[in-house]
Amino acid sequence: MLACTNSCAMVGLEGFIIRVEVDLSPGVPKFNMVGLPDTAVQEAKERVRAALRNSGCEFPMRRITVNLAPADLKKEGPAYDLPIAIGIMLSSGQLDSAPAGSVFLGELSLDGSLRHTNGILTMVSVARNQGFDSVFVPAVDAEEASLVEDIAVYPAPSLDSVVRHIRGEAMLEPMRGDGWAHCAALTYAPIQMDMANIKGQEHAKRALEVAAAGFHNLLFSGPPGSGKTLLARCLPSILPRMIPKKALEVTKIYSVHGALQCENPLILQRPFRSPHYTISNAGLVGGGRTLRPGEITLSHRGVLFLDELPEFNHSALESLRQPLEDKVVTISRVSGSVTYPASFMMVAAMNPCPCGFHNHPARECTCSPSTVARYQKKISGPLMDRVDVFVEVPPVEYEKLVDAVPSEGSSGPRERVEQAREVQRERFSDNGFLCNSEMGPAEVWQYCQLDDGARSLLQTAAQRLTLSARAFHRVLKVSRTIADLDGSDSIGVPHLAEALQYRARAATA
């Protein structure tokens, strides 16, 4: 007898509805599974057999064939356990029929309980978009699934609870997804690092505010202990909050990656990722055997902080060039090709030389000139060209360290950043952009209007600094952000001069 249920497959960050066909026929007892299942799917045979028996159901001793259609799409992960178990019970006559328009998702334990499954948010979204009315998910994932609107979510603690619901013996209470309302009801976690903790470095704080307002890439350079890492870790405290649509976008990425907490299923704070410099290419960009998203995708809509930048593997750093420009990363392997979002803000920190004291006002550098040049050239010109703001961070003077006058906290800069971002959202309402860094050449010429003095200054600076076309546009974008912070419609000489000051480091590196 043939029975069919529905599940969902994940390829990258995209989901596809899978039709699970189960056929029981006479013959030597055997469990065959076809449809390009990976090892985790193949092992469902033993999980389903034990879960059925431990749930008081019968596992039929017949020839069982399970087909996961479409057959040309590779199936990965344990999310097919529940639909396979329900399909076997339907095919063997233990259940009369499955609820029409339903999708079943979940990994089974040997005792029949349903375990957490990665990618629930994306899979439920796909089910809703494909016209399904309801979805059965593990109870631990119900909060995550309820973020999707207009679909009934049935939280199932075990296989037995699903079976009793289908038989009408003990109905599960559905959760109706409320999407945006759920976002509005949650509160933001307090920021741990505040800019009030930073003594001195006023120019670096200003650069941090400019970078946050326009989502510009930033590079700190200075001796050890000058506060580069502390400045970077204070950045999330001044970044604007994500709108609900972008929060769900980031949450889907973490759901697929398996980094989402069941008790806190919605990510409201912008991601801040700080990988160690020993990270591999696949760890940074994504890929591997199962094509998982990397750190740049996990930093989507947030910050990727690369501390000790020259110590990173050269090929790993060079792999950032295309995502920094295109805001997406495409990974092609023999097993397939996937495209991940990668709209992140890169913040990096580096010492000026291996010992860290090149051009230090008080300490002598022990590195030879060739060593210093070789160290600084570990960062290629094309990668440096994609950085918008360069900041020299000098050592903090003793008087500033012991100064009892409190520094400005993060609340003031955050308010100014949010006001500038609101101006940018209104400006780009018809373009689909969110901030100045996303502008293309056409938008740069449309929105970065210079007054006469600024135009003359830009011409002189472009010649003296030998700016590339990319650097030229990035200077204009930063100038536009500074003007937005100043509440100015046009870009004046002070705005352009400050932007050029942030670019001078690249010209002398």
C-alpha cells in the first residue's frame, strides 16, 4: 500500500517541499530509502524503527520502500524522521489518513520524542508560501516556527502525540504565527560594552560613529594596548536596531546554521562575529562538505571583526573581496552551488609592525624596515581599497586614563546614528537600500551633491592621493554620511575634508 506525507529540504538557505512516499509490499523484510539521502537521512531507518516500537506502534516486518521526491535533490539532515514514521503508519493501516495540507518536520529519538531540528523557521516559511495550512514541529521549536504568519503550528513533544492527534484521541493545540507582533513584543538585551568605558581616543570614537551611521568598513591601526579591540567591541552599542523584516532575515540564517537558541528564537541584536585568525577559508566564507554558511554570512546585517588582521591566512582575506563588493557570496562545489547573503560591516584592527611599536612616540621599534614593509603588505591593495575609514589609534596618555570626568556613553552616538539612518531610509525608499555604503555609482552621483568649495577640494585630493575609482566613490559615500550626521542636504568642505582624512591612511600604507 502506498502512502504520502510532506516534509521540507534545505539547500543553503532555501527550502524545498519534499514528498515522502512510503510503499509496503510482500517479501523479505527490508528497509530501502531512495532519493539521494545522505548518511543522516539513511540512519533514519533505525531511529524510526525504534521510535515506532517505543511509542506503542507496530513496525511492519515487510519490504518498505521510502522515496524522497524530487529524486534529483540531495536530502540532508534528520528532519525526515517524523514524516517517514507517519508514512509507514499510514501505509501499514495503523492510521487512516494524515491531515490534508500538512507538513511534518522533526528528528526522532529512540524513545519517540521529537528533538530540535535546524532550519525550522525557513522550512515553515516555505510550507506557508507553498500553500500548506499546518505544520507539525518539535515542541522545542514551536516558538521559532510561530514567527511565520498565516500557518497553524502544532507543537509535538513526541511521535505518540502526533499519532493521537491524527486519530482524534488527544488534539494538539495549534499556535498561530503572529510574525511582526512577536517581534514588537520582545525587548532588546542590554549592551555589555559602552563607549563610556573608553578613555581618550575621541577621534577614533568619532570615526566609529561615522562608520556606524553609514555602515562603512573600518580599519584601526595602532600599538598594542591602545584600545583598538575595545573600540570595536563597543560598536554594537551604537548601531541602530534592526527592523523586524531584517531581524527575521538574520534569524533564518542562524536557524539553518543551528546557532539559534530555542528559548530565544528571534535575533534582535545585530550580529557581532569575531573569528580567530587561524580560521579556514571555509569557516570564514562558508562551504565545507555540507555547504554551511561561514562567518561572513553569520555577520549579515551586523559586524565582522577581524582582530590582528595581518595574521589571517592570505587566501582567506582575499576571499573577502567579492562579498565586500557584492554583498553576497556564491559557493560552488561538486555537490552543488549555493548563494548566501553577506551584507556585513567589516571592522579590522592591526598593529603597524610585528612588534607593534613602529612610529611609537615613546618606545623603540625592533623591526627592520623590510620587516615592517613585509608585514604591512600582508594586506593587499585591493582589500585595502574596500575599506572606507582608516583610523590611527595612538597610545592613551596617562592624564586621560586617570581623568575622573566620565566620557560620553553610547546613548548619544546611538541616537545620532539612528537619526542619520532614518534620513538614509527616506532617501533610498525607492531604491531598496538601507544605508549610504550600499549606493552604486549612479546613486553616488545622484545623492552626493558637492558645493563649489568641496568640488575643488575633491579634485585636488584625488590627484594628490591618487585615488582609484572605487576609493573615489567611497570617499563620497563617507562624505554623504558625515553630512547626514550634520543634518546637511549637501556635502560641504568640512564633510569632505573629514572623509579625506579617513582615507589618507590608505594612501600612505
